[in-house]
Amino acid sequence: MLGWAAAAVLAALLVGGAAAAVTPPTGVCARCHETESALAAAGGHSITLACADCHTDRRPDRVGRRHRASRACAECHDLPAHPKAALRGRAATRACLACHEPHGSPNLALVGPDVRRPGRRRAARVVFTTPDGAAPGGFTDPAHPGAGLCEVCHRKTDVYRANGRGAPHFGDACTVCHPHEAAFRPVVNDANCGICHAAEGARFALPSRHSAAFACSACHAEVAPAAGPGHRAVTACADCHANATHAPGGAAMPCTQCHDPHGTANTHLVLETITTPAGAARPIVFTTLAGRADGGFAGATAPGTGVCEICHTTTRFYRADGGGEPHFTDSCLPCHRHADGFRPQ
């Protein structure tokens, strides 16, 4: 009985044509490569690629060992190897295949169901069905410590080790700080600042002119690439803002005495709680630029609680104790401009 290749050649000759190139019929690869074809049915590369896209013909019309070439992963994927990013060629492809099954997998991102671990003969069984961090089927498995995708190989890391031990660590998706593009080395960028700086990140998510115009790196330039104390600089407010600071009695107050540059529930980044020069922490609601009004510069129903009043103890008007002589009720700003340090003009 003729094989498919021989039959195709014979048919071409019978109609007078030359058998210059013969394309294997659909599914013919599966006759010999049953395991790979079964994996391909799970999705992944098989959705957009045919076998011949990655396996070019070395010996046309013949089958046997090495009758097809295998393309290197780097020919299509510009991603460094892990854990050694400098690997190239076949060594880099072998590193990719330690974690990925290019034919198909029930796991996400073609992560193979069995991950080959450096220095160990036995592969580790892995379930990776969600991109979450600490979650069943995620990068780390809180129900089975040491069994997650990012854990099974780790023996010397400080966190998430294969033995189920390690120091407490973040539960967010690992790739937020350890992207594949960086060979999973830790990377600090605007997208992951909020993981370490959760309070600042939550405030920065509030609407403000800062958050609308800037990312974290606009005010915090890189000092060191690795996260840790002092790894980012802090831009001085005066580098962008020409406003004079408030200086009652000649002693200039820092901008952060009244403002939080990351964000607040108040307008103009005014703090929700301001510590007065006397040391008292006073809650503040500042939602309007009106003068004497609730949520404005001076409290209407609760005199002494406005942002312009809480620090005043010796002024003639609008004092913290709710007293003082009658004064204008319009916005304070026309006469007491921030640009002039709130001195009357």
C-alpha cells in the first residue's frame, strides 16, 4: 500500500506534472506524533500555526528521526531566558522548554503540566490556570505551599521556596514586579509602585491635578534600580511650584504641613488632617474655595474648623477657638493669595 507521499508523487506524474513540493494532508503529523497532536488540541500555538510553521522540512517526502527542523523560540519571541537571561540559541530554547510546552497545554501561557527543575531529575507537576499571585492555580499556591509555578524551582530565594517556606511576601501577581521581559528579575516601575507603597498608591488613585498629569516617576526619579530604602528621589515642591509657603511669624511651613502630593479627598490636595504649629491634629473638610462656608476656608456652622482657622490663635479674625471680629465672608484668596504666602495684599 502506498504511503501518502508516494501516492501524491504518483498522482502528479500521472497528470503530467512535476512533484516539486508536496504538502502533507491535514492531520498526517498526528500519525507519528500522537502526544504532541493531543496537546495541540488544548489550544495555544495550534490556534494560529500549523505544524510546518515551526517544523520546516529537512528531507522532503521522507519521514524518520530529525526529518523536520525545530525553530528556536527566539525567532518569534523576544523574551529572555530564565534564570540565565544571557542564554542564546539552543540553550535559550531549552530554557524555554523547561517551563513551556509549545504544542499545547491545559495551563495558561503554554506552561507545561510538568516543569523541569534545575539540578533535579524529576519534573514538578504544575497547575497554572490563573494569572493571580497567591491563589490556587496561580504563581504561588497558598493551599499547597511550594507547589505554585514560581515556587517549584526555588531553593535559595527568601520567599516562596519549593519547600513551602520563606519570609512573608506580597500576594499580587508575580509578573507585576518580575516581568518575563526582564527574565523575571525584580523591576521597579510606575505600574508596581503601589505594591510596596499601598497607602500612597490608594491616595494617588483619587482624582487630582497631580494624578491626572503625572506618574510616580515624574516626582520620584530612580536612584537605584532595586527596591529598598532610598531607591527613589523625592522632587522638591519648589521644582514645579512657584507658590510661596505660608510663614506665620517669619517661620516658613513646609508644603506638606497642609498638602499631600499623592492625593486626598479634599480639593487642591489639602490634607484631611492637619497638624497645627501647636501640635494638635485637626480634621479638615475642604471641598470649596468659598470663604465662610462649610467645607470652605472658614467654617459656617462650626466656627474655627475651616482650613484657614485651625492654626489661628492670635489673628483678629477667624480664630481656631471660633472667636474673632467680624470679617469678609468671600473667598480668602483674592486678598490672601497662595503665591504671596497668604500675606494680605
